Amino acid sequence: MQAHLVLIDAMNLIRRIYAAQERPYAMLDQLSDKTLAQIIHNTKVHTNSALQKILSQHQPTHALAVFDGQGQCWRHKLFADYKKGRKKMPEHLANSLADMQDSFLTHGVDSLESESDEADDLIATLAVKMAIKGQNTTIISTDKGFLPLLGHHIKVYDYFNKRDFDDDYVKAKFAVNTEQLIDYWTLTGDTTNKIPGVPGIGPVTAVELLGKYHSLSGILAATDLKISMRKNLQEHEMQIKLYQQLLTLKKDIPLGFNLKDIRLPVNNNANDVVANQEA
């Protein structure tokens, strides 16, 4: 039996559910402790319901909920403005995460987090390791940062809109191929993570450049660019290298556990060879 790993971008799931539970109280200046407790309770209930639906729909042999650590990751050290201005997680929600992780365990789903690496990097590492071994992974997230991972053995599923992201979605949304996404965002910037991109290059220009030269390296090596464009790229060469590094997910983080450790109890017949491989 082929292994199928479901990786849940836990904070993406939880924070979206929390926002929906908090929304009815948005007009209030201050919430009572009782109201906050009720919002957290509702978030936990709906998150566990979502987890049950995910497991039922995708029927994985293995599953893991991956959390961001509370500290700053390596990207902040390289670029101080990374995710600058992003709304901080409410303290009462942060304090409830350990309890939510415990509740996930009742479904057989363990949790993973790292202080130095983002959940995205942990997920990418696991998904790529599975793909190399010919095993399947479904990433549960609405984060576009996972789209460059799409491939024969890696899927990305939007739980809230009940759809798979695929190459056709990428083409329709960004007008480039999946393998060009990192280069595209390096040029245009990524507002979600406060990565500015190259001044003067917007989506239309980036699509035109990638359509003609295929990749960022091809663009930088081109000899027939307009003088102003070549000068602009040369002046921002260091920033381009930095942005590309920030946008690229790590795929080689040492994890130190076996797939058998995250195998779901109801799937004890999963491929024993795969289950015992080092993750």
C-alpha cells in the first residue's frame, strides 16, 4: 500500500477558523474574559471538526500538524522587514495552542514545530522527501507559498474552498508556469511577506520577461534587454538574490523522526518499508 501523508499547515487552519469565530464581535472595543474563552472554545471545536473532515476526505496513512514556533525564523535574520506589520497572534489564542495540539492527538495526529524554521520549511522538507521516495503528500493550506512544490506526488488542498490547487490554477492566477513562481515573486515582490521585489517591475512586465527568457537566470543573462531594464536589474542584483532565497522553501531540514511515528492508527497496513524510512 502506497503511503499518503497529509501535512496540515496548522496556523493557517486555526487562524482562519479563529477569525470566523471572532468576527461577530468585531464591533466591540473590548471583549470580556468569558467571551474570549467562548471564542477559543468554538475555535477548538471547529478546528477539530475540520481535522476530522480532512482525515475522512483524504484518507491518509500518515498525518502531521505543523506549527510555526513563537520566535523569529532565519528569514528575519536575513531581512529585518520580513512579514513586517503582520497582525500579531492574540495572546489568548497563542496560549491555547498547546491544548489544541493535545486535542489533535485524540485523532492520532501529532504536532511538529521549530523555533528556527517556519512551518512552511518543515512541510516542504517532508513533502519533498516523500516525493523522492515515490510517496504522496497532500498539504492542507491556503498559503500560495506552497504552490512551487506542486508535482506528481505533491498536492496542495484549500480546505475552506474545497479545491485542489494545481498547475492550471497557477497559470490562471499568475500567468506563469508553476516552476516560474519563485522567479515571478522575486521580480514582483510578495506583499504577504513584505518582500518588495524589483522597483518598476510589476506582474505584466514579469510575465513578459519570464515568457521570453523562461527564468530569472535567463533574464539576468539576456543581452537584448532594454538598457534601462538591464541597469535596473544590475543595480538590484544583491536584493534579487536575497528575495529569491527568502521565497524559496527549505527542503533539507534534519527532522529526526521516522514516518512510522506519525502513522495513523487506522492505517496499520501502510507500506512497512516506507513507514520505517527516516523522515
